[in-house]
Amino acid sequence: MPSRDINVIALVKGGERYVFLYDDESRDAAVRVLGKYAADPELNFSWHDAAVLGDKVRRAPARAGRVRFVPPADRPA
């Protein structure tokens, strides 16, 4: 089974934490979710927050061009 690498972006705002996980194929969906969170008056997540995080999602290079971190415990001997 091929592994699917997961991208993570997070925002800590006051006592709230927003953590978004997405793979490279889900970038557009991740940006849409940021907009939904910004439009929700119940959340302390602004359009500015959505714009900043959305820009990070869009600018992140595709996984093929990235170096993958493998924790020492998971590295082959």
C-alpha cells in the first residue's frame, strides 16, 4: 500500500488551536475549508487567518520536491 504524505498547517490564536491536515491532491479542498471557517461567526478564525494560511497551502511545493522527515525510530537499521 503506498503511503500518503500529509501536510500540516496550524494556527494558535488566543486559547484556540486550528490544525489542518491535507495531502497534495487536497490543496483546493483545504483552501475551501479555510474559507468556511472564516465565514463561521462562531469561530475566532478571520478572513485574514484564512488568507495567510491559504497562501501557505498554495505556495507549498509538491511533495515530490520535498525532503521527507523520517523519525529516528522509523528509519531502517
